[in-house]
Amino acid sequence: MATKDEVLEGLAEIVNEIAGIPTEDVALDKSFTDDLDVDSLSMVEVVVAAEERFDVKIPDDEVKNLKTVGDAVDYILTNA
Amino acid sequence: MTAENRTVVVTGIGAFTPLGADAASTWENLVAGRSGVAALTEEWAEELPVRIGARTAVEPGEILPRPLARKLDRSAQFALIAAREAWADAGYETPATDESSKLAPERLGTVIASGIGGVTTLLDQYDVLREKGARKVSPHTVPMLMPNSPAANVGLEVGARAGVHTPVSACASGAEAIGYAIEMIRTGRADVVVAGGTEAAIHPLPIAAFASMMAMSKNNDDPQHASRPYDKARDGFVLGEGAGVVVLESVEHAEARGARIYCEAVGQGLSSDAHHIAQPEPTGAGVARALADLFERNELDKAEIVHVNAHATSTPQGDTAELKALRKELGDDLDHIAISATKSMTGHLLGGAGGVETVATVLALHNRLAPPTINVDDLDDDVDADIVRGEARKLPEGRIAALNNSFGFGGHNVVLAFRTR
């Protein structure tokens, strides 16, 4: 089971790979769309990469609720 | 000039080709007669009948940032790099949508073509689907593989709102794009259009498919001499990749902003063969009709034409059919025309060819220099025209014009004309 810091670190690496944002800028309060240059298509990539990395299922209906990095971290910690 | 017949000029050029990552290095290598063809060393090439190709001189990933590159098909990557160069070369510093821009985005268009579109994206994502399942197919697949993706991405880059278009006519696509762009400006729909062609089809499937048609050179042991238009030993084209883009502009718009003008884009001639889906019409009748259309619809003095960048792909039938058409329409004037087949160096870029060869034609006029055709060791007896062989040749002083020919599977014939000012 990953810790909160480990999940944040993992998501930061995924966002860096997909959107080119420096990992240190990927913080819990950041919005994927408004702060991290992750549009709706790239968000699908983030979700699929997170599913693989954290062995979690993120249903399509759930993706719209993941507005911030913190939302995603919480979902992964709860459901992984 | 009425709004329906405005004069169009070339104010910017950009190229990303097997001979260089920009127009200047591509031109330098064209003039020097260097080949961009090499052996394909990928593992997948080992089992193919054709194992040569003309890859771009530089990988686009060395120029574009990774987050951008991964959302673009290779063909769009080439187009974007060439378009950025052309845009800057024309003196534009910001997108037209930028507040500081003096050019209204509603007066700016893009027309970028490719013959095949995002074929490597399509095939790579099919591999992902089969090997890893539907969930792993990239959400960027459709915007990457659609053939209008290069035009649309360049349109986003420069902020074009007058229209973004993608004519598709196989190997004539790039030239057709530039012709379409000339018409957009001539008829008043736009003041500035970024236009050209791109292709990225070096992948085992297109190579196997073209090879099955007996269309490609199988000179695997001697890649640099495989593309040999007009030579008796020519045995098909060599597949190349890359993009060529120009910025076209109404002369009034260009002069008002004090832009450097390379030359005039006089116009286009078009026709179709109604002969065969993939074979060239052997007498050159379709090409001759495109030339006749050019002269009928544009004010162009045949005696001013001193250079032709020929389509000449190094196929046995096509090269000489084109020359027959030029002789039919130009008569004795053909004797003072320096003909260059730059595919002898770049390979055949399919939908990218018309773009790259337009850049070459514009630079030939601008520098008054016709690039050589390499590998013509034993000229075909049917060649009744002045092929520039060996070294580049100086073109005359005074007002001169040049043609760029492109033809495509399906029987598409496009002739573009350019003239010094």
C-alpha cells in the first residue's frame, strides 16, 4: 500500500511525462486543467497511467470528479 | 487588381527534409548534389524487399518539446517545424491571435496536405489495441491520425481563422495545397496563407505495399544511387519523409508591411487523367492538359520559363511521360529550360514532395541556380530535354519563371508557376 507522499510523487512523474510540468510544481491543490496544462484528452492518459502504476480502477464516470491532484491522490488511496 | 485576381507572393520558406532540418541546409545539400537516402537499419526492414529510404536529417524529437511531440503524428511534427521556420522567415513574430499581432486572424489561413495522413499513428495504435487492449489506446489517436491534423496544428500555432484546409491527392497533395492557398489569396478569402505538404510514411506496411506495386527501387546495396530519375537503370522511387512549407501573401499586404519577397506565386494548372488508378498516362496527355490550364488561366510568358523542378520520381514510365508533356506544351522553349529532379537527392516525399519542391523552386529563382539531378550516369534515350546533371547551373538574369510539377496516384496533375519580381 502506497503512502500519500508516494502517490503524489507517482502522479507528479506521470504529469511530467504527459504535460511536461516540473514534478515539484505538481502539488495537492493544483487543478489538472487550470494549473497543469492537462486537457480532457491528456487527463485520460493520466488516468490510464495512474491505474497501471497504482493498480487501481478509475471508472470513466469518476474522472470528472478528479479536478485537483489532491482529488486523485485521495481516490487512489481509498480505492487501491 | 480586383479582389478576384490579386497577385500572390512568397514571403517565407521552411523545410524539414532528408537533407536538413531547415530550408538553408536543405538547399545547400541540394546544390551540392548530396543524397539523403540510406539503408533502413530497423529490425523490421530485414524481411522487406525494399530496405532503403530517406529519413529526415534530424529527428523531430530533438527540436520539439516532448509533451508537444507526443500529441502529434510524425507528419504533423515535420509540418509544424517547417511552418514555424517559414512563419519566422516571413517576419511574423507572434500568432495572429496574439493581441500585439498586426495581422487579423480572420485574414490568415493554412493549407497543409499529406498523401496518407497519420499512418504510423494508426498502425502503432492498432498494435497497442491488439497487444494491450482498448483501454491503452491513446486518447490522442484520432486528432493525430486525421489527415487534416498537420494543417490544423499549424493553424493553431499561427492563429489562422480564415480557413484550415487539406486537399488529398496522393503525391500531388503538397502542390495542390499550395495551389489552393494561392486561390484563397487571389480570390480575397485571405491575405496570408501558410501552405505546404508533409509526409511520414516510412513504416513496414506502406513500404511493403508500394513494393508490391513494383513502384519502388530495390537497389538495397547502393542506397545513395537508388533514386536516379532519367537514368536508364532507374527501377522505381525511393521513399522519403519530411515537409516543406511556404508563407504566401497578397502583394499589397506584403509590401505594406515591408516584407522580403522571394518571388511571385503566379498560379496553378490542374487536370486529371481518367486513365488508370496508379499508372501514369504514358503519352503525358494529362500533364500536358495541366500545363495548358496553367497558361490559359494565368498571365505567364512561356519564354520566361528557365527552370522546371520536375515530378520525376525515378520510375521507368513516369519520368519520360512528363518530359513528353513539357515538349508538347512548351515546344522549342523547352530547349532553354534547365530541368532538375531533386527527388534524386531527397527521395520521394509523397504528399510532402510538392511542399519541399516548391521551397526548392522558390530558392532556385531567388538564388538563380538550378540544383543538379544526381545519379544520371546513363541518360535514357527517350529524354529529349536539358536535364541539369553533375553540378548546379546558373540561371539567367532578368525576369525569369519556374515550374514545379507534381502528379499523384489517382491521375492528379498539378503544375505550379513562380516568377521573379
